[in-house]
Amino acid sequence: MNLKHKMITLRKLLVASAVACLFATSCTTPKDITYMQGFETGDMQTVKEDSRLTFQPDDRLSICVSSKDMELANVFQLVVSQRQIGQTGSSSSNTMTASYVVSPTGEINFPQLGRLRIEGLTRNQVASMIEGEIIGKGLLKDAIVSVEFMNASIAVLGDVSAPGEYAIDRDNLTILQALSKAGDLNITGDRKNVLVVREESGKEVAYRVDLTNTAELMQSPAYYLRQNDVVYVEPNDYKKRTATNNANTVLTPSFWLSVASFLTTISVLIFK
């Protein structure tokens, strides 16, 4: 091979090596890692409308009625008696406030008031309804009612630091706050395709959420989570590939670095 052909071949190989190295470098550069991209200081974004938790069948709740006259208020408390046996053989009993469970028809059976339909109502709406019933019927003139969820939770699964079931401790819990409870996504979690599965009208409905797209995220029906939602974070493509036996594919950086090294070696031999 004459010198001219050697130089042409050398240039081609060097160009191929450079392209391979650039491709390998781009593969190792993290992409789509940053949440809410483009949301800069001073920017404003419309958020999905307020989404207070509402009661559904099988929800468990506590209801407490207070008044200046607690003896009268106690008739509205649902209590259970616990009997404890001491070491001496004597027994003592105490009471604790019990919880209500929403029936399949969306009702609870409340002391003195009977069956109340609460399905689809928020905590504040249930409290206002019970206060109105008690005061309106002249049972207690200064009733104050507080209502709390007792078993509201969501599940976070997949490529996160601490998957598990987490209690909902507030209304308007966002998907970002839920993911923070699970220790955030691992670096290999796919932030552009988070799945939220929600039961609606007896059917499981799927929502896909892109955590990197601010407008899409904050307008998603799954931005605010509801009780029993399941959040699943898929691993990204790189982690999926490395989880297989044939991990060293043409898309991995190590493969292209090997190609670049091989081409460089060949070019040196040709140039000699």
C-alpha cells in the first residue's frame, strides 16, 4: 500500500474513532434527570385545580364531637370497651374512640343520627353535615365536629430508593411529595414516564406523568394523588439493558470505547 492510500485510510479510521468516542461520551451523559425543566425563578405555572380527598367505600375514619358540655357530647362518640387483666388477677376497663368504615353503599352509621351517606364528601363537608344535623335537631347547641382519615395511603413501587406503602398525611398530596416519601427516584429511574394507577368507578385507570415537563406535570390528573393510588417508576433503558445477560450491546459506552481503541491500534499499524 502506497503512502497516499495509507494516509487516506488513516484519516478514515481516525474520523471513525472520533465519532465512536463522541457517541460513547454522549451515552454516558445523564439525560432527562432534572425535574420540571425550564421552570426558572419568577416563572408562574397554573396548577391542577384543588383536589381534596373524598371518602370512598372501605375508607376508615374517626369522628370526634366536642362541646362545652362534654357529657352531652359523649353520646355522639363511638367507643369500644377494652378490658385488661392485671398481674393480681383484677381487671380494669377503659374506652377508646373507635373508627367508622364506609360501607359499600357509601354510608356510615352515626350515633343518634343514624345512617349518613358520606361517599364523595371531603372531611370538612362531613364535619359540617354532622354539625348541622346535631344542632338542627336541637341535640347539642354548640357542637364542634372534627373528621380524620385513618387508613388513607398510597403505594410507591419500582426504581425508587425506598418502595413501599405510605400514609397520606394531608389533602392535596402531590406526586412529587409522594416520591420524596419513598426517598426519591434512583438515578436510573425514568422520570419521563411515571405510571399512576387509580381506581375510578370500579375500574383501574392509568395515567402517565412526565416529571421533567413542568406544564404537563402540574396539569396532570395524577399531579394530586388520591388514597389507594399506585405510583410505579420504570427503570430507564440503560438499566433495563444491563439487567439482561447480553448487557454489552452496541448501545453501551464500553462497546464503543473498545471499537475506538481497536481502530486506533489498526491505524498505528498501517501508518508504520
